[in-house]
Amino acid sequence: MIELIMQNVGLLTLLFLVTLGYTVGTLVEKRHYRSLMKREQALLTLPAVTIKHDQSVDEIRGSMMVSGSAVISIDYFKRFLARLRNIFGGRVKSYETLVDRSRREAILRMKASAPGAAIIVNMRLETAAIGNSANQKRMIGSVETLAYGTAIWLRTSPTSEAPLKI
Amino acid sequence: MKFKPRPLARNVNVSQGSRLWDLCLLLSGMVAGLVLLFILAGFFVDSLVKFIPPSYEDLLGHHLTNNLDLSEDPRLDHILQRLEGEFAPDEANHTRHFRIGIIDREEINAVALPGGTIVVFSGLLKEVASENELAMIVGHELGHFAHQDHLTRLGRVLLFGIASRLVLGEAISSRLTAFFTRTLHASYSRRQETAADLYGLSLLVKAYGHAGGAVDFFIRIAERRRSGRLAHLVASHPHPEDRIEILKKTIQAKGWPVSSKIALPETPPP
Amino acid sequence: MYITNIETIPGKTIVEHYGLVQGSTVRAKHIGRDFMASLKNLVGGELKGYTELLGDARKEAVERMKAQASQLGANAVVNVRFATSSVAQGAAELFAYGTAVRVE
């Protein structure tokens, strides 16, 4: 038995890392999604849009560029699944949650940096690759998203007493 | 234009379905692919090996075994000569030239190398009690040459290793292929070993007139190494007890006599 | 559903907007395509397999964005932007985002 274990150290390490990645990774992801949903609900009244807003000039109290970014790491299970997927092709489901999480987190951070604003206009999203080295051994695999836009504060806004950091 | 805040109930950017199920599908697909690759590589190598001329193999073997520290032993040469006289005139071994020698290593093993070189480890020589036992081992290695196992094994492992590395990429293959090569190769290799055992046995009987000493060595090893059956599922050699059983059955079926063995002379003076 | 990459839908008026909508997908190509592409790399020319794959993926990203928009009750997405990032070796992420609106 011990002989058998000794012969397959590589395989057992892989099995252990994949199991660890799956259990802990799933736990972390579930918690992150819960937190995302809660904060999104709280910031629901602050829209971020890709269009240039045409508010009439006198209503505006001020505006400022705001941004938020997040780097989310992959786990061993996701990486292993993606490597296998690379052989057969198709939808890489394991990375979908990753980009989704990092994007939503970045948008939330951007929104959180504009307290009291009425709207964030001309918002753009920028995604940096999960590192081209993510498939290689001992390389850090992660996805970075940057969200940026122009936050607009209104005079008539109900929260106009809120600080305007200009 | 007015803003209407509305929550999103469903996340459309994440595909439905369990990731574990995904993993199962992909893994089974990969294993199936590897098995297919192994069979193809084996078929390719086996049919190619027939076309390798002995002269080229000798050249290759010469390069491989040139810097081996092989010491000669008159007892081994004597056994080899005796067995060589018994080759059937139509088999490949008949026209070949063999070389035998000892390497100073504790392992209980003997190997057949390309180019007709048989290497006996000194650890094995210590365990051997009679000339007949040693003749059985040398006969077994000659069996590998007769079936060209020494080439197919090398070729299979080499080709499968390269092919799987190309398909799977370095990262996965380094951890997985080692296991699969061993597991897949094990059953094939065990068949080879059994065939070589039977070849060695018939050669032993032809040379010595009886089957004495054919199983003694394996019995001793089996008692020494009581490894579990589980480990032998992936081992390259059959379980010693299985080898003994097959050999005994063959001896019984053919009705070969089992007479007394010739004692192996003590270590000759250098 | 109307999709544009300008601020408005020409000939329509935007009455309501619902904020950002996004759609993304990560796709990998299989070994065979990879192999063919590496051969094509020797002589140049269009990688038809890759064009097709990325086209399909982009279509799916737009579909997902539209699905989000209809969840919000929108009938148009304006000022749509595309982004492509090479996510890991041999895989690409296609991303589309815009502002969900209702037009009349």
C-alpha cells in the first residue's frame, strides 16, 4: 500500500490540490456572491451607464471621474478544469464566474467611491487577462477589472448634503 | 429620460450546470483519448520494430551499453553457451550474438538491453542457489530478445510520452502521464513477462533435460517480498505467486520431469 | 431589441433607462484547431477556425447582454462596447456591455 502511494505521489498531489481548490474555492465564491448581491441591492439607486447624460447644466452641483478595480484569483480546480477544456475546446465555464465576480466587484467599488452621486456616466470597463501564464506551473493566475466613469452630483438630489470630493 | 432601478434576478453570465460533472466528462474524455493513444502508439511501434535491422539495433545497443561497467563471469558465459545451443534454427535468436555480464548493484534484477546484452545485477546473483535457477533467469531474458520486448518497450514508452505531451501540454502531462504510462503499460508488460517466462522454461528443459530449478528462485523471492496484491495491479511484473503457478502448470501439462539441480560453483577467482 | 453603439436610437426617444447591462463568455479552442493554426502561422493568411470561434463567442456575449436587458424590461441597448481579452492560454473572453433603455 505504502509502495503504491509512493509510486503515485504526483497524482495524489494533484488530487489533493484539486479537491482543496474545489471545496475552498466554492466556499469563497459563494460568500463573495452573497456579499456582491447585498451591496448591489444597497447601491441599486445609483446607476452606471455607458451613455453621456444630458442633464441641464444648472442642476449639476459637480462631477468627478471615479474608478474601481478588483483582482480575483483563480483556484486550482478552476485552473485544472480550464486546462482540460483547452484540449477539447468549448465554453470555459470555470472562468465565467471569475470574470463575472471581478467585474461586478469593480463596478461596486467605483459606485462606492461616489457617495451621494446621482449617476455615473460614460462608464467604461477594462479587463486585464488572467495572466497568459495562468496555465503554467507556479504562475499566478488572476483577472483584473477596472471600471471608470464620470460621477455627477445634482443640486436637487435628496442626498445633496453628502460630501462631494472635488 | 428617467432612471428606473430594477434588480437582476438571474445571472446570465454564468453557465448553468455542475462544475464537477464537467470535470467528470472532461476527465473521462481525456482518459479515453490516452488509452486510444497508447493503443495506437503500441500498434505503431510493434509493427515498426519488425523492420529494424539487427545491425542497426546492435549499433544502438553499442552506444547504450558502451559505458556500462559490465564484468564478465565464466559461470554466466557457460550457461549462456549451453542455452544458445538450444535455439530453434528458424528463430531470430539463432543468428544473433549475445553478451552477458554482471553489474554491481544490490537490486534483485536482470535486464535485456538492445544489441543483445544481458545484464545480471550482483544482488540477484547472491540470491541464486543453483545453475538451473540462473539458467531459467537467463532464458527469461533471452525470451525478451526472442519476442523483441526490449525494443517494443522502449519504443512504446518513448512514443506515448512524446505524443501525450504534445496533446495534453507540459503542465498536465507531467503529473498524469507518468501514472497512465505505468498503469496502461503494466498489463501489457505483465503479458510480456509471462511469455518470456514460458520461453525461458522451454529453453531450460531443452538444455538440461528437466525442469528442475524453474520455480525455486521465484518461490524464494515470493517469500521474501510479501507485497500486497493491490500494488501488483500496476506493477510491471506479475505477482511472483502467479508466475510460480503458471510455470508449475506448464511443467505439469507438458509432463516435464523435475530432477536434481546442479550446484552453482563459488565465486570464481578474478 | 435595438442595439446601437451611439447614445440614442435614431428616430426613437428614450423614455427610461435601467443602468448597465453586460454579457460575457470565455471560450477555448480544441487541440485540432490549435494545431492547424500553428501550421497556418508558417504561411500566414486568415485563421478561419479562430474567426468562427470568436464570432460565435461574441454573438453569445451579445445574447447574454440582451437577456439581461430584457430581464430589466428594456427594449433597447445603447452605446454598446465590445472588449476581448485573452484569458489564459488558448482561451479568449468576449465581453459586451451597454446601457439598457426603453424607447418609444
